[in-house]
Amino acid sequence: MNPCDLGAVALRDAIAARTVSPVAALDSCLDRIAAIDPAVNAVVTLDAEGARAAARAVEARLARGEPIGPLGGVPLLVKDTQETAGLRTTYGSPIHADFVPTEDLGTVARLRAAGAVVFGKTNTPEWAAGGNTRNPVHGATGNAFDPTRSAAGSSGGSAVALACGMAPLATGSDTGGSLRNPAAYAGIVGMRPSSGLVPSEKRAFGWSNLSTDGPMARSVDDLALMLSVLASDDGRDPLAYTLPGEAVRGRPERFFPVRPADLGALRLAATADFGFAPTERHVRRVFARRIEAIGPLFRSCEEATPDCRDADDTFAVLRAALFLGRHGETVRTRPHLIGPNVRANVEEGLGYDLGDAVRAATNQTRLYRAFAAFFTRYDVLVSPAITLSPRPWSELYPAEIDGAPTRSYFHWLALAYVVTLAGHPALSLPLGRDEAGMPFGLQIVGPRGGDALVLTVAKALETACAADPDLARPLPDLARLAAAPPIAGMPGFRDWD
């Protein structure tokens, strides 16, 4: 097996045992990118020489018998909205097409400190604004299972790179499902942690829980290992507060190794739409079959949902406020350098008033309490990770689902953003393919602070389904991708809309 196809845990152990060198692991990933990436455009910037120097440094520490860290020598790709010292970070925006940061984002710094070898950046929509990974700087990212179809977003490049074996780990971020949606479309694992568990010093609205960084991997064990490094404290993030002298974070053993789960003791709730999400009939059918398969593993399984009324309006207002605060001045002064999704959010934000903000904040609080009450009756909640099967990436966003118009470019992400509003941990787990042959993702939602529980349930389901060809994680056809024409030659590759 090529080192790039090993999971992060297996590769870390092989490097520590000196049966695989960090340089060989890195070169294997670079070779895979050279062979496959032209078909999908997942990796947009590389630093092969800098990464080789970092890999050689890990080798030297090994030779001296020094600790190499929990991710020692493991190659890592970073989403292009997250700053990397000395490595171009564009945010998918023409304004920053040549920007090279001098410091790492805190998330990246923690991964480097744990021994990870950062060697490249993955594609994203402009400023992570969109459920389809396209921008005018780097172009579109194609789905690993069909490069003409969407990789979702905004962590689409990371998800596709993982699916294709270009790296064992990649970073992502999530506001309205930007980790979970592309994970579902790529057949990999992506987790939105509880608000504040993975701190960030860069959120424009520090007290808003909408946005968070998080881990992406090909298995639950690998994802848990990455989360154990990312979960930390940072006084620059007001949501990552701690009590003096209380070690409520920085305890990696909470997440890795993943603790065994007794599914037979857990009460499962299942919903196809949370009572409001525009889930297509195709996805509902596939989800129903998945519940038939996994439901008997639990103590009980019922169709149920928290009260999610007005979630669409609440998320729209809060999201628009974020974009207005971050991009309002740029849209006013340089609108020609801003894409349609960011412009739409800013313009929407300008149309709201303080009454709208109060209404949204009040309903978000009510929704949070509805989730809290719901999890006194159930231990775990599952839904489809995304409302529809992948469509062509040439479509800016799905304007209709089953013939009914969507309300905005992010309305089709409602299954994800309702969980964002509640602030609960959620994970997308691959469970086979849908009726179109594309990966199907199951969203697993846990109670408040239940990140470790979500991981244990996901690991148990992953293990239970691994031997079933209809439920196991699907794999893309790498030979077909290697022979495919470059995605850059497809019409609309660099279009904004």
C-alpha cells in the first residue's frame, strides 16, 4: 500500500516505528496529487521543499530518540481560508491572490506543533461563501466520484483531496455545513465540534457560535486523533473560555482513542428534514433504507425532531450580519472584486434592522433550548448530511429541489445549519452510495458538549457497516481520474456565477 493511502493513525505509528519515513510519506502524497489532481483541482498551492525540510526534521528527531508529537510526520493539507506562515493563502478571492501570511492561524499552529507536516492548501469558494467550491483565483473543484459534479463547500478541496488519497488529514471550517456537506459528497468523515472546543482568534464576531474550524479525515479514528490536537484553549477566543486552574480543555484523551460504544443502550432519533429542510425525495428514500439498517443496533429508534421553526429566517439574519461586518466595506468600495454569494449576503444584511437581529437572536436561543430538551429524551439524533445528491458544479447553487424553488444560495444546506444554530456537535459519516452512485453521508448529532459521544457512535456505526458493500465507505476510481481530462478545460471553470 502506498503511504498516502494509510490512515493518519496507521501512518503515524509506522513513522514512529521507522517502517515508513516522513519524507517517503510526503512524496507519496505529492505523487498522488500529480497523478489525480488535474481531474479534480482539490489542491491549489504546494510547498514541497518546505514540507520536505519539515519531514527531514521529524526524521532527525526520531534518530535522536526525541518525541515527535501525536501527528509526528503526518502530511497535512490546509483549507485556503486558513492562514499558513510563508505559504500563499488566497481565501479564493482576487483581492488576496498573492497574499503570503507571516503567521499561522492558531488551528494550523497547533497541528504543526503536534508534528504534522503542512505541505499545501485546498480549494474553497470565495471567503468560504458557498456550498459549491468555485472561485476565480483557482477555479472549480470537481467531485471525486464524478468531476463534472459539485464537491459541495466550502471545504470541498479538503474533502476531495482526502477521498483521493492526497493526504491522510485536512483542515476544514463550518458555518452552514462547510465541513459536513463536502464530507458527505466525498465519502469521508468531517466533524463540526461544539462551539468553542476548537478555538479561533480570527472570527470577526467573537461571541457568535456560527463559525468553527474542525477536522476532516477518512476514518473516525483519524478524525478523533486530529480533534484531540485541535481541541484547546485560547484566550483570544471568547467562546473558548475556561475557569482558572480548571483543565476543561487540552485533554486529548477525551477524544482519542475513541471509546467503545454500546449502541444497544442508546435511544436514537431520526429525521429526514428537521420538520422544514427541503430534502429531495431521492435522499429521503436512501435515508429511510439507512435507518432500516442501523436502527436495530440501538435500544430504540424513533422518528422525531426538535422544534426548529423559523430556523431559515434565524440563520439568514445571523449569517447576513456576519458577512456585512466582515465584507460590507469591501462590497461598497470594490464590488467588482467580490463574488455573487458574498455580495448577496452583504446586500441582504443591509436590508435588516435591529428588530430583525433581536428576532433572530431570540429564536436561536429558543432553538438551543429545544435541542437541549430533545436530548433529555434521546441520546443521538441522525439525519441525512445534505438535502440532495450532487449536481453539476457549473450550477452556482441548487435553485430548486424536486421542482420547488430554494430561498437562497444556502437554503439547500438547511439540514446542516439548523444544527449550527443549536451549537451541538455533528459529524458526517459515509454510509455507502445513493441511487445515483454518489456517496451518501449520515449526519450524527450529539447533545450539548457530546463530542466524545458523537465520535463513539460514529466509530461503532463505521465498524458495524464496514463489511457491508452497501454501507461501507465508498472509494473513488483513481485510475479513471488519472486518465480523465483536466477539469481546467471544462467550460465555466473560473466563472463566478
